[in-house]
Amino acid sequence: MAFWLLKSEPETFSWADQLARGKAGEPWTGVRNHQAKLNLMRMKKGDHAFFYHSVEEKQVVGIVEVIREAFPDPTAEQGAPWVAVQVAARIALKNPVTLEAIKKEPALKEMMLVKHTRLSVQPVSDAEWAHVCRMGGVER
């Protein structure tokens, strides 16, 4: 299993919205960056991802699971190369983990979220995943 981080603007699609989708989940659409697209294409069914509220909040708030691998993004123009994955909520973090807190952790200094803050879909290493989960008060 691989680990990821998915960014969403909470005023557009929030953790509460994700929870409301239930077991059916929601397609992760609208990604229009080639590096992020390649990351979506690498995701496998069963992989987990942090759900990150961007913009004002800048915090990890939950964990989702990939329930459908890459497929053509239904929000893209016909024939465009963009893809989506389907994700379903698994667990809310007991304590949301802010970007500020992540930046203060020496063990997370190489995390892509710290080094490439604008990338909306990014990999997370096993060690980073475990560390952020501990910070958020959830079992890995």
C-alpha cells in the first residue's frame, strides 16, 4: 500500500462533504497539473491518502481510501488527458495536523507538503505517514 496527500479547498469540497458521500465515495476530479495527474495514475485501490484542507486552514483533517483507480476525469473536456480516482472517507483525525505543525517537525522536513506546497496530489513516505498519524491521534 502506498500513501498520498490530496488537497482540497474546503469551501469547494470539504472533509464534511467527503464524509457525506459515504461508502460510495467521490471522484477526485479537477486536477489540472501534470505531476499531480501522474500521481493520481500511480494510485492503486486500497491506497490511503490524507485529506488536506488548503487555503485558509492548511491542515490534514482526515484519511481517505482509494476505491477506484484512475479513470478519465468527467469534468475535463472530451479527449483531454486528465484523470480522477474515486476515494471514500475512512477516519477523521482526532487532532487536525496543521502545516505549521508539520513544518516544525524535524522528521517531516523532507515531506513534499513542506517542499512543494502547491502540488495538489503528492506521495507521502511510510515514515511521514506514521508520524502525521501519531500527531493526528490516529492509529496507522
